[in-house]
Amino acid sequence: MLKDYIYYNGSKMANSFENIDAKIYGFSLTGGFLVGDSISISGGLAYKKGRKDDPLTKQSDRDLADISPLKLNASLNYDLMSKDICNLYG
């Protein structure tokens, strides 16, 4: 829960900021998979939603514009210092 969050209100004649109360909720999932001794795949998915408790002056929308709703990332990782290379020098 956000209390007294300062939010930009561009719907008025002059640009202004207002204190609002809002809630942010969501979920995230992460995982990984080891493909070989030195290669792995990992990724994540996150979803967030922000809602104002009450709409701003002269507005009916209650969504928070600053919250990016969906985020996905993936990576392919290569471990340069695998066990085989370390045994050659160790």
C-alpha cells in the first residue's frame, strides 16, 4: 500500500502534483535449467498492477501510469571456469 504517494496530474490547466493513496500487487516467476556442465538457461516473468484508491481531480482512470505491467527476461549463460578447465590448471 502506498500512502501519500506524489503523483503527476496533467489534466489540469497548469501542471500539478497530488498526494494519492494506491495499491500495487502482482507476482513473479523465475527459473533455470542446466543444459550441460557449463551452459545454463534462466528466465523470469513478472506482472504488476497499480491502482489509485480514488481517481485524481478531473480524471476517471485509476491505473498508475508509472507501473510497467508485464516484464519478461531470458538469458543463456556460459560458465567459462567449468570443472574441466580448473582440473587442467589445478
